Amino acid sequence: MPSAKILAKKQAETEALAEKIKTASAGVLVNYTGITVEDDTALRVALRKAGVSYHVYKNTMTLRACEAAGYPEMGQYLTGMNALAVSENDPVAPAKILKEYADKLEKFSLVAGFVDGAVIDAKKVEELANTPSKEVLIGRLLGSLQGPLYSLARVLTAVTEKDGTAEVAAE
């Protein structure tokens, strides 16, 4: 029977994981069966660069932490050899990086995830991974906002060039 010290340590680790999940913007659960040490090392480096935490936890610990964090539905996905990637800031980063590796490695697969307070299945994780990055979306938004302003500037320039002056109607 485990000692009280070991149980307290496991409980503290579970509580820390639950807190990490609660404060995360997103997380992705993967089945890492069959991944080589080289591929695992490269994956961990890519995730670390993106600010994503990636760890292998026992399924029972992950289940208890997910339940404490408000994601009890994750329990249905906790079978086999799983690892959990959690991002505090970027909800798309873990899905993007892990999908890239899942596409390259035959046995490595996306299982499920959580984002915006909801548990999502592997298909939704893939959809999330295909979402453009925040920078790309901001660029698109700025481009769509600038278009009408450039059009207005061209019209005003054409009017002033045609008449030589721009007159404002006085009331």
C-alpha cells in the first residue's frame, strides 16, 4: 500500500496539472505509440519553441486533473499511451504542431483536445490545426480594413487632379 507521502505527492501533481489545464487556452491529447526517440525529441523542441507544455501522464492522473478542471468528457479518450500538450496563450499552436507530426508519423495520432471550455474530438482538433495563425488573421483583417480607405483616397485624388481643387459644398 502506498505511503501517505507518495499519495500526497501524487495528489499535489494532479492538482498542479488540473490548474495548468484550467488556465490553458487549449490542450491536445495524442497517442504517441511507436514514436521514435528522434521524432519525440524533435516534437518536444518544436512544442517548447511555441510555448507549449508537453508531458506524458498516467491516464488516471490526467482523468482526475481533467475532471477537476471541468473537462470530465476527456475520460472517454484516455486509453492507451497518451501525452498531453497544453498551451497557455495560443489555442492553435499545440494542434498545428501535433497535426504536423501526426501527418508524418504513421502510428502517432491526435486523440482529442479542449479549447474554449469544451472538449473536442480528433476531427475538431484537425480543424483547429488548419486555422490560420493569429498573425495571419490580423493581417487579413487589416487588409480588409485598408481596402476601402485606399479606394476613398484614390477617388479623392482623382477628383482633385481633375478639377485642380477639392471643393466642399457649403451649407
